[in-house]
Amino acid sequence: MDNRYLVLAVNIVQNEEGTHEKHLIITASQSLENKELCILRNDWCSVPVEPGDIIHLEGDCLSDTWIIDEDFGYLILYPDMLISGTSIASSIRCMRRAVLNETFRSSDPATRQMLIGTVLHEVFQKAISNSFAPEKLQDFALQTVQEIRHLKEMYRLSLNQEEIKQEVEEYLPSFSKWARDFMHKYTSGDFPQMQLSLPSDSNNTNSTCNIEVINSLDIEESIWSPRFGLKGKIDVTVGVKIHRGCKTRYKIMPLELKTGKELNSIEHRSQLVLYTVLNQERRADPEAGLLLYLKTGHMYPVPANHLDKRELLRLRNQMAFSLLHRISKSAIEKEKTQLASLPQIIEDQQTCKYCSQIGNCVLYSRAVEQQMDDSSVPIGMLPKIKEETQHLKLTHLEYFSLWCLMLTLESQSKDNKKNHQHIWLMPASKMEESGNCIGNLIRTECVKTVCDGQYLHNFQRKNGDIPVTNLMAGDRIILSGEERTLFALSRGYVKEINKTSVTCLLDRNLSVLPESTLFRLDQEEKTCNIDTPLGNLSKLMENTSVSQKLRDLIIDFREPHFISYLSSVLPYDAKDTVACILKGLNKPQRQAMKKVLLSKDYTLIVGMPGTGKTTTICTLVRILYACGFSVLLTSYTHSAVDNILLKLAKFKIGFLRLGQTQKVHQDIQKFTEEEICRSKSIKSLALLEELYNSHRIVATTCMGINHPIFSRKTFDFCIVDEASQISQPVCLGPLFFSRRFVLVGDHQQLPPLVLNSEARVLGMGESLFKRLEQNKNAVVQLTVQYRMNSKIMSLSNKLTYEGKLECGSDKVANAVISLPHFKDIKLELEFYADYSENPWMIGVFEPNNPVCFLNTDKVPAPEQVEKGGVSNMTEAKLIVFLTSVFIKAGCKPSDIGIIAPYRQQLKIINDLLFHSSIRMVEVNTVDKYQGRDKSIILVSFVRSDKDGPLGELLKDWRRLNVAITRAKHKLILLGCVPSLNRYPPLGKLLDHLNSEKLIMDLPSEEHESLCHVLGDFQRR
């Protein structure tokens, strides 16, 4: 990026006039040479810039010196942090509110006015793109209020569809009036006179002009500006003629629509000024924008002069600083990490009265800033702080503060705060190497409108095929132009991808761009989204009966209550059905069903590996449904939710699946809200209410709890699968909408993923399942497993479960791998064994040897630590050899799974399998294999350094437990015993394997010998 610098030093200097300046030593070179000077004067001195910061400069550089003062130039702090124009405009009255809006996004409640404003925006946008004829406006209004997304908001707010339509129609005459006044094709007279002085009209003293809107060039144009650190969606981008006397100038301007009172306020005008700045990313400086109040049809031109832009960009810098520096070090305990204070509380009764963030403002003040009797708080706000937080105990405030800190640390960890900056900092050709980008694409075929706001686009590579990529159908993507001005044109999903083309469902129709436009697709990074968990934390602190009960149970550890007799909860007419369902269950599963039915608060079901957790949940839903209860079924991942629903669908039980159709399993898509609404052509609120009310079972992910259905529906039970893998604030979300909850998981398996080491130490890895497990009265353990044979099961029993796991039958206990061609392979292996120092091969492939560990110490198999990660080529070759022989012996490739702890190792194994023409073998991390199994599992431990620092992944005994419990019939572990013995969990496992004589030492250079063996096999 041009004019982007790293700050090396900051000095305060007194100039000749005696005023202070801030001198920045800056460089744009990677080598930190070629230093330049930036002098900040006047109010720019207050920008909180520090050494190490990245800045962008606008202005002129003379003799390697920039001067930024009140008359010329701008400095943008952290330009990669893109802040919306709306947020910056809202900071004018209260910076604290603006920062809270960015932090607690989900706390902003929907209102009737907001819904009507959204509908009116869309009606106007349709009209300016088509026609303002009265009959057309009526049609657009009717179409818009019938759209599902608006019907859902009407449901959320308990509104009347006809009343909303009538209120929208009241605005339509003003739309027509505006078109007659300002658009040539609707008027025969002169355009209204207005006062507008453009910065470039400095020589012209006459500010009177007539403004003519020629046409609409774009609707909801999305612009990201890494020059100015801004982003925004412009309501309408219009072509405008400014008639001044006999002169006419043509400009492309932002047109901002407002539906509230005609205030012409500083916030409204400031938002428009920032949109003129955004426009400079795509086209010439418009120098002004247009502000239209839809209720009256009055339009105001808003010039964007240097002073306004300067002050707004300085506000943006303040806001960026507050958002980036949300963590600080304690003044008393220097090493202690804590949350930073937010911008100061203001004292403005009117602003605070209508502020949607008032609850979070005072909660943060009390819990984090600990301002109760603090002189830094305006005296008029102290009663409000007390009133809003007096229902909370100290333990509640501490819980809120700790989780806010941990979530903030996690969001600011290196892997989570990339801000999509690679889109403008790295060319597509470079990003393609990561597998998360495809560049040099051209649009082919016509764009198809799937529904309003969703457009199907097809792309092909300009030259050649689509490169090898990690992108798959269902992945979220950001589409940009290769040209530097076209960042983030649209967002959407990959619908289909193959060797020659990629089809995407996007939120904007890009057919308006020239056919020659080159595009790039970037996978939208799965960054740590803390909006929903922070919103859940905030809700937990509310003064409501639901939040009070959850605080008692979760924070204060109140003992859960249970009913004494099953007869009091089991309806008479459901007894036979329930008894019939229970017959198919084992004893622990039946105990789980009973415990849930008797619960008044919550139940925890420990689903040990292979114990039929998904089947148990499905059966539980069937029993609850038979008893007449309503059930909210959730999990963290879409796949976990759908795995349960796939089983449930076989029993002809109706359910409603919430969530975006493209993320849902193909066989479940017909049960999604979106698909049902489409197939039934639901266009009325009455039909939508009927749909919601007709389903007692609703399924969604934990992150889908902002759906309107939850505003008016409380469930008898909420079941959370994968609960031991979900962080506490995320798991909280669905619990607000149920009377009782059931958490299903196993804290001996994978915990919540925490990337930030400080957050991990503070306890972020503790799930709600683990926290509540101390109440043993609420816990039921599923111990009968149907996956592993007895030899494989014994490993996990020894390592983790203290002998509690048992096989469901003799058939399960004695099951071995079926290898139809093993006899033929055995003869060949015996031939090679005769010439080998160590005839290990026959033992490895022998079906009756379910477990073995291959020690690579003598081979040797050195690890490689590179920029891409940790790998071990020798282990990868051995794994591929083993896989090839199993397939040769008659095992289906889809029955084989390969696990490795490092992504780089997975990549190498995948490449070797590809070159060996082996397909359908799944290669993945332990995390991806949780809840799944294969007939054969091969594990590559990768690490072989006997002296260096220990890798974090292999220290986790829970990951090891998951790895060794995925195999049904055969488990082969591969690694260097002396190196792995340094890891306590692996040391314990190796001791057991050694005592059982299950470790085989591979001879020196064995991986080279096996290449010849494999070659012979493939030739036969």
C-alpha cells in the first residue's frame, strides 16, 4: 500500500514559535532503512501514536518530510482496522457508546422504527433503480413487507403486517415528490435551488445551484478503505449534475437516506462526509453528498470540507486506539493483565435515556472499571450505575469481568485479529499458496437472482484451470476485484467448485461491472467472533427471572433440583410409547432418560467414546416429544446438529431447522425454515407464525440464538451436544430460552479451543459442562461402547477412564478388521520378512493384532520445523506405505483414517497419497475426528526432537484420548519413542504399550526399503 509506514520513534519537540509538535521517525522499507520524518502539528499532536504502530499518511512529502497540520494532510492510525462511518458518526456525542456498540454488537435491540426504516430504504432503492410511478411504488411496498426477513422482524417485535404496510405507504407521496423535484424524467420544471459550495469552487462566491439526479449507479455499495481505515455501505450511489448559472458539473455522489425526524444533525451530516471519503477509493472525490429525509422528501447537500474530514478522521483514530487497546497491564501488579478502561462516561440525560448500550455501559463501569463511588464518574450517573447493577453479587461481577477479559484476549490473539488485511496487502497469486484464495477470475454466464439479496455468479480462471485450493462448497468468501480499488465488493458462499469453475452465492449483483473485470475469492477467515458470547454474558447479568436462575446455577453453584417420582411427569397416554422406546437402550442410557425427565434444572450426560451419544440424544428427543414437551436442540457445529437430525428424521418426527441452508446437510435442507418458506410461498406474518407454532422441536447452532423465534418462544428442554467443547459464554446462549437444559459431552475429550495462552491460563478452556460436573447428582455416565474392540478400548480405559468403559457385546469386543486379500499379502510380506533384520510387517497387518506402536527411533525419522509448521517426511512415507498395503489387502480406502497433530504433516501425507493415486482416505487433525470413527486409524505423532522444546499439542492428554478412540478394529501409532516419552500423557501410554509388548522397533533406513516393497506390490 502506498504511503503506509511503520513508526520507529515518537518525540515531542518544541518548535521556534514555542508550540509543541510530535515528530515521528517512520519507514516504509522492510529493512527499516530509508527513514522519513512526519511532523504532527496542532490537534494532530493528540493522536496516540506509538513506536511499532502502522500508519497511513495523506498529503505531500517533501525532502522525506511529511507535515500534517490543521490545514493540510491526514494521519490514519492502524489503517487495517476498518471502522464503519456510522460508528464514527455516533462517537461524536459519546465515544464510550461507539466503542460499546463495536464490542457488544448483539445488544442493540430491534425496534419498530428500525424495521420501518429498513423497509423504506429498500422501497426507495427499488424505485430509483426502476420507477417512481405511484402504482409501482405500491407494488414495491407490498413486495418488501412480504419478504421473509422482514416478516421475521415483525414476528420478533409482535407487530401487525397490515399496519406496517400502511405506515410505509404514508411515505410514498414524498418519494414521488422527491423524484419530481430532482429527477429529469419525472419533472418538466426547474430543479430546486440549493446552497452548495464545493471545496474546488474556492474562486466562486455564488453557492446557489440546482441539483439534478441523473441516475442510480449502485445500491448498498460496499466499500472498504484501507487508506482511511474506513468501511461502509452507501445507500445509493448517484450520478448528479450541479447546475450553477450557465455551468454544469457532473459528480458521482453518495445519497444517504434517513427515515426519522428531519434533523439535518451533525451525526447525519458526518456520516455523509465519511462516505465521500470512502468514495475516493473507487472514483474521483465527490466533494459532497446528499442527505434525503424520506418522510418529507427534503434533500440537503452536505459539502465535505477539509475541516470536517480532519475532525472525523481524528475521531476515527481515537476510536481505533480504544478498540485495539482493550487490554492493559495493572499499575499495581505489572505482570497482571486486565481490561482497559473505556472512554469516559458522559453526563447527558437525553443521550443516556435513549442509549441502547446503557446497561453494558454501567455494568462495565461497575464490574471492570470498578467505578461505584469514583470521582471520575459524573455525579449524575452514580445513581444509574447503582440502580442497574444492585441486583448483582460480587461473584457475578467477577464472573462477567473475567470472561470479558478472556474473550478479549482470545479475540486479540495473533490468529484471530487479521482483519482480512491480506486482501489488500497480498496479491492473489501469493495468497493462492495458502490454499485460501483463487485469483485471476472472470465472470461467465448471466447472474441469476435466487431471491432478493442473493445472486448466483459463475467464475472461471482467465487462463487455465482453478488451482488446488482448500475452498469447498459452503465456505464463506469475500469477493474483490484484482484492481486495488475494488476491495470486498461482495460477500457470500461457495456453492460449487470444480476443476474449471467456481459458483458462488453473493449478496450483490456484480453484473453492473465490466465483463473484463478480474476478481479474486478469499476465504472469510474464521476469526474469533466475540459478539455473541459477550452478548450472552451481558444477558446473564440482566435483572430477569431467567438470568437470575442461570446465575444461581452457573455462577453460585446452586444444587440442581429433581422431581421424586417419574409418574408425576410422564403423561398417562405416553407411557406405552416411552416404554417401547426404552426397550432398545442399555442400562446407562435408560438411566440418562430417567434423570432428564426428573430434572427441574439441568442434567449432564457424559458420552464416553463409542457409547452412542448421538443415538442417546435422538432417543431422548423422541421420549420428550412423546411426553408433549418442546425441545430446543443445539450444538456448536452444524454437522453435530445435523447428525442428530438425520437419525431423528427416520422416526417421522417433525422439526424445524434454523440456519443458512448452504451450511445444512443436504438431506436436512428440506426441514430448514428457508426451504419451507420457499416451498410454501410464505408471504404473510400469519403463515410464518403458524410455521413457528407448529413445531415443538427446533434445531440450530449455539451461535444461531439471535433468530426471531426465540423472542417469543420458551422451550421445556434445551439439549446441547458437544457441550464439553463449547466455551461457557457461547453455551449460555440457548439456555435463556428453556426451562431445563441437558448438556451432553465428555470433558476427557477435546476442550473448547483456546488460542491465546493467557486466556488458557485464566481458565477459558473450562466448558460449562466441566464447571457443572462437580454436582455429581446431575451426572449420568454412558459407559457401554459399541465402537472399539476390547484391545483398543483397554488403552483408553488404562489412560483415561479407570476401567469404566465396557464393550456392548462379545461381537464388539472380538471384532477384527476384514481384509479379503490378506492371505495373498501375507505371502508377499513373509517373502520380504525372510530378508529383513526385523520381520515387523506381518505383525502390523495381522487382523488379530488390533494395536501396535511402530518406533521410528532407529530409522531415523527426523522432524522438520519450517515456516509452514512441523512435519516429518519419513513418518509420512511410512504412513502412506501402510495405507497402500491395507488397500491392497482389500480394505476400502473410506474405512481408513489418518490422524496427525500438525497441518503441515497432513498436507505432506495428502500430497504423497495423491501421487500414489490413493483417494477417499480421510487425513485430518484430532479435532476434526472428534465424534467420528474408522475401521483402521493410523496416527503420525511427527515430533522426534529428543532435546528441544516440547510441542503444545502433544502435551494434551485429551487429544491423545480422542486419537486412540477413533479406531474400531485396528490402531497403528507411529513415532519416536524416546522423544514422545518426554510428553507425560504419551509416556503413560508408552509404558502400557511396552508392558503389553505392543511396541515394534523399525530397522534403520526402513522407509527406503519399503519404497521397493511398495513398488513390487504395485507392479503385481
